[in-house]
Amino acid sequence: MNKYILSLLIFVSATLFGQQKDYSIQAVNFTQVKLTDNFWLPRIEINRTVTIPASFERCESTGRVKNFVMAAEAKGKFCTTYPFDDTDIYKTLEGASFSLAVHPDSRLEAYIDSLITLIAKAQEPDGYLYTARTINPAAPHAWAGKERWEKERELSHELYNSGHLYEAAAAHFQATKKRNLLNIALKNADLVCSVFGPNKRRVAPGHEIVEMGLVKLYRITGKREYLATAKFFIDERGRYPDYDHTSTDSWKSGAYWQDDKPVTKQTEAEGHAVRAGYLYAAVADVAALTGDDSLLKAIDQIWTNVVEKKIYVQGSVGAIGDGERYGNNYELPNSTAYNETCAAISNMYWNQRMFLLHGDAKYIDVLEKMLYNGLISGVGLDGKSFFYTNAMEIKNSFQHKDLEATRSGWFECSCCPTNLARLIPSIPGYIYAQKEDNLYVNLFINSHSDILIRNQKVEVVQQNNYPWDAALVFHINPVKATSFNLLVRIPGWAQNIAIPSSLYLFQNEVMAKPVIKINGQLIDYSLQNGYAAINRTWNRKDVVEVFLPMEIRRVVANEKLKDNLGKVALQRGPLMYCAEWMDNHGKTSNIILPRGTNFTSEFTSDLLNGVMVLNAVVPAVNIQNNENVFTQKQTFRAIPYYSWANRGKGEMMVWFPEQIKGIDLLAK
């Protein structure tokens, strides 16, 4: 029997007989969580008032909007660089829709509607929507091929554009209940489903995300064909077994597209890191909705590979600039680290889904590490300057061509700024999750939420000063006495676990244990998959206090990470730290952090919008008159990694030697 027909039959059987219709754990919608904190709320507000308007303005000024105008008129010449530039409008629309859901804005809504009208006019009668071809079908973009879908696997990004359209349409419909963008997306999805599938056109999408988008449309409409096509795109992978890790043209290989072997046979993260993250998130969706255990097994293995061998200490992935891709196991160089911001975003989507599948806190531990470090480092404190790549070190003596020491307002390929615009307003939706009468507390953010448990409304109010302090307070206020299980995540860093593997370890173990009180009384609690489980009948004005030991930790790397042998990084709570030139006598590559160094922490409200800094006195290597090399004690200051490069250009370091092992000799 044709394997694609068999796959479809398995899918239909799973759907009809209800083997597993969805994630057993469901996230609490972000619209139910009202933030009141001083860390995330200002960032979401800056995203609303600065990032989203700037993204729309740049879509206008760079010609991205003009491409839709010309497509609607079927005349002109595609005026931007990449055929996926349409997605910058879709992603900004998605972020703006999330913003509208919690902050109504009639002017913004009117502008969005005007863009949707333009998008509708650019859509061809059968649903095809791709300005790089529609403007002039006789002379489409060079990456697109002469015919529709001809180069989908390689470069055209036709289905990638569709995927971001679907994501935006789902967000817009959920925020406004309007169907104007949703109808455009459904028309396109119907076309895609009619073209691709068993006994139709066969291709594994070159840049994944259409799979995630189709799942969202399936959730909205219940149309099984959308889910079946998403699964088909996943099952279609594995036709190009030509991957060569030594190839200088890695983007030409099957693994670059995660297409060198079937997904069910893949055991490690490979290829373009952003594409991979979107694929693995979609695999989780399809596994949950169809009960396909072979897909579940595959992403479990791939996740383990990432966390054990392919993730940087501050949560970034995608080490290699050639192909924006994962490298070999333990290939995590510091001087050339690529770490695309979009890769952190796609991996955050993936880790959230892994938690929804398994209910284990380790996935949120990884998500939190990405979120507070390698993800928000991608946007400047001003909300309109960005990193495409996220460096691990900047030395005056060496600057790799792919690394950025200063932030940019926009890029010719501006996927990262618009991706941040859509991710940041959705963060409240990552705080809580539910499974029957189990309420998971995953992130610690001051907020007010109304959650339905056992058909009773329960008000949950968080009060804390996280991530600067780890004294957490939860006010539990059910309408009437209600029994349920409160599951509070005890982060790995509070249990002497730097990451859920042996890739990074804490050099200094903290003996203090997390403490929990209810209404002022100490309680014993058990840990279930990383959560403190508190099962009781809750009454109005119950108060839960959680005290996590938040010490300054020295992080060391697995000996297989050669760049980090004899070096140490610094962590406090969920935050990784770095040293920047401005705070350290104009240089950071000469600093040594010997064992036994005494660090203190201090909140500095007038620095970088308010940050907890780490201070010490340490030795540094200096050169006098370009001749004499000596060490001397000097003050040392470290800042949260996410906050670097907001004060100009200069050196930055994450990993520091514990002793002198070599000196760069420079000719000036």
C-alpha cells in the first residue's frame, strides 16, 4: 500500500476513534492573564507602542506593502529582496492582533483592516497569494521558478508565506472575531490542500511553518483536511539523504531542510535552526492531535539531543553561520556563535508544546532560559533596534563577519524584528496551564488571572519581583471552596540543575532548599516532574509563599565543549550574565574569574532600565607601553546578557578563564 495512503488512513482512524484528540494539558489563554509587573509589562507596552508601529512603518518604507499594491494591480516589479518579505507584514499583523486583544485601539484596528483589504485584493481568484509571482507571473522572483510551487523545497518560500498568513489570521480572528483575514487564509489553505497530498503534488516545505499554521486553522474550523495536510507535509520528509557535515554548501543538503530522512527516523536536531524549530513544534501538534507515537518518540529524541549537545548556555541554538544551522554534537564555538533570534523563538514554541505533551517542568526550564536570555537579547531596550544574531563574545582582537556588536533598526532580511513583534505580546499565555483539576504555574510574573477549575472561577494573583528576587507570593481566591492541585514549578536552577542534562553544571552547589508556606505555615510538599504539588481544598484569601534560593552561580561546561575548558559563566536565577566593556575599564577579554571570587549583587535602577548587576574585584591582564604584560586587581561588573549592546559598541564576554592560559599578542 502507498505509504502516504497508509499515513492518511492512520490519521483518519486516530481522529474518528479519538485516540488522542489534543494535548491533555492546555495553556491558559493570554487574554485571561493581566500583567502588573515591572519586567514584562513594560516590554509588552514598548512592543505595542514602538515595535509594532515601527515594523508597520518599515514595511511601508521598504516596499513590502507596495508589493501587495502591485500584486493587486498585476503590474510593476517586485521591489524588495526576498520572496518571503510578505511574511513581515503577516507577522506584524499577528503581533498587532495579540495587542488588540488586550488593548483595544480603534486606529490600529482600522489600519489593520486597510492592510487586510489590500491583501485580499492581491490574492488570486483560486486563493494563491504570493506577491513575488502575482505582480508579474511571466517574470517571477528568481527564487520562485517559472511555475507555482516548482521550487518550494529549495527557495521559493510559497508555503512559508502561507504558514505565516495562517498564523496571523488565527490571531486576528481570535482577537477581533472578524473573518476578513481568516477568509483569505482559508481560501489559500483550501488551495494548498487541493494541490498537495497523497497522489497529488509531493514536497516537503522548504521552510517549515505552514504545518503549524494549518493546525491552527484546523482548531478554528474543525476541517480535518487541514490537519491531514499538515501531517502529510511532515510525513513527506526524508527524500534527500545527502547530508555531509563537511560540505561548504550545507544549504544544498537534505538535512538543511530536515529532509534527509523521515521525521520518525530523525534523532538529532539538524539543518537550519529556525526551520527545524518550526518543524518540531508542528510535529508535537500533529502527534497530540493524531496520537502518532512514532512522531512523539522522534521529537523526544531530538529534544534530548539539543539539550544534551547543541544549546548554548544562554539558551540560544543554531551555532553555525553557514546555513544558519545546527552544527555537530558539541559544536558550540563562542567566537563565531550565530544564534539567530528567530531560532530562539521557534524553539520557545517547541518547548511549550513539549510541556503540553508531557507535563514536565524541564521543558519550561529550557523555555525560560531562552526567553529571559537568548530571545529578548534580540530586541534593544528602545524596542526598535535588533540583533539578527546573538554573539557569545566580542573581542577587539577578533570580529567574525557574521557577528553583530551593535543593533540595527532593520535588516534586508527582517524576519527577526517582526517575529519578536508577534511573540512578545503572547507571553502571558505561557504563565499557566491546566489539565482537569491540575493548575500548573510555569512562569513567575506579577499578574491577575481568572481561571475556571471544576466549573468554579478561581482568581489567582501573583506578587513577586522576579527575575531579580525569588520570593514568590500567590493569592488563591476561589468563588467558593474548591479542591484542586496547584503545581508550582521549582526551576532547575533552584535545584542545582543548570540545564536538564550534563552539558552545563553549577560549580558551586547551593545547600538551601526551596521553602513553601500556606497562610504563613510551612508545609511539606512532593515534587512531581519538577513541580511542587499542593493538593488541597482552597478557600478565599489563601496565600501561598514560595522561597527559591537565588544565589550567584558559577556555570561550567561539559569537557566536550572545548571552547569553554577552564572557563566559567555566571548565572543568577533564570538570568545569564555577561561583562561589557563600558563597565570594565574599556575591555572584557582580559578578565579572569578565579575560583573563590566573592561576588555581590546590587539592583541598579538607573542602569539599562533597571537591572541586577554582579560586582567583584578580579585580576585582569594588562599591557603597559605595548611591552610589559602584568595582572592587576580591578573592579568587575556583569550585567544580564539580554541587556548588552544598548550603550554603544565594544567588547563583551560570557565565558571567563579561571586562570591565565594564554595571551593575545596584538600589533597595532
